[in-house]
Amino acid sequence: MEGNKIPAPFILHRTLPGYSAFPNAWLQTNQPMTQTQLILLNFTEIRRRSTLLWKALPEEFYGWKPDNSAMTALEMIRHVLQADYGWNRIISRADMSQYKTPWQGRPLISVADELEFAKPYREEFLNTIKQFSDHELANTEIIHPGNGEKKMLGQYLLRIGYHESVHAGQFLSYLRAMDVERPKIWD
């Protein structure tokens, strides 16, 4: 492989319907993907699948949880969505000492309401990632404020995607336990 580019044969040739924040113009070309583009594709695909799962949640199960110490189904959705705001502050190296989420004090209403409220924060997060060069991904150290762990920016971004993927797996388990039909997310 030349430099930090993904060779053209590995480029995915499809668009992601319904997700306007994703820069899919380069998916239609044979140009090699940068690391940043590949990370953005990963985030977009993870969120697309999470959204399919979340939209399958019937309203009567918004408050369902497997045990008393677990998040409810709607709380888990909010947890994942509002994390984009926090992640963006972390990767932007903003002061986290007085961190306050825009969701604080906001009532849990519905899946659609949560998705709509989260849109501008998701777009801001993805736009921040678009600005990173391969050099920055490999050489910018990020210190996670919750545990003080240090990671290079590219590795940190991949772990963010993993966080949402773990919750998608949990959500699949929730839907199974509720005996709700689970959408096909492996297309």
C-alpha cells in the first residue's frame, strides 16, 4: 500500500441513503480513500445500523430495561447520541472541566425526537473529523478526561466507533428480550 491511502480496489461503491451529513462523493470514484474518509465511512455505517435498530423500538418499550441498574432502551439511545457532543469536545481539545451536555434537563420523548435533536451535534462531530490529516490522526495525542488514558487521535476515533457498536449489540439484546422483531442490519 502506498502511503496512508486505501488502494482503489477496496473502495466501496455505494451511497448511504438518508444520511446527508456523509461526504459520499468520493465513494463514486476510483480515488484512494484517506484514513479520515475511511473513519468517516465507518462512523456513518455504524450510525446507519444503530438508527435502524432504534427505529424498530415500539413506543411501549421506551422505558424497558433488562434490570434495575441498566439504562432503559430510550436512555441508551440518548447515551449514544449525546456522546457525539462530548467526543467532539474531546477531539477538539476543548476544556472539559465544566462539561455540560445540551441534553441536560431535556425530557425523553421519543426515538424520533432524540434523533432530530442530535442531528446538528452529529454533523458538527463529523465536520471536525473531516478536518484531520493523516499526520494528525497518527501524531495527535488525546487524553480521555474520564480515565486519563492517552491514545493517538486515529486510535481514539476508532474506539469511539467501537463504543457505539457495543451499544448496538446491547440494543439487539434488548429487542430480543422484548420479543420485538429485529431489523436486518447486515446488508
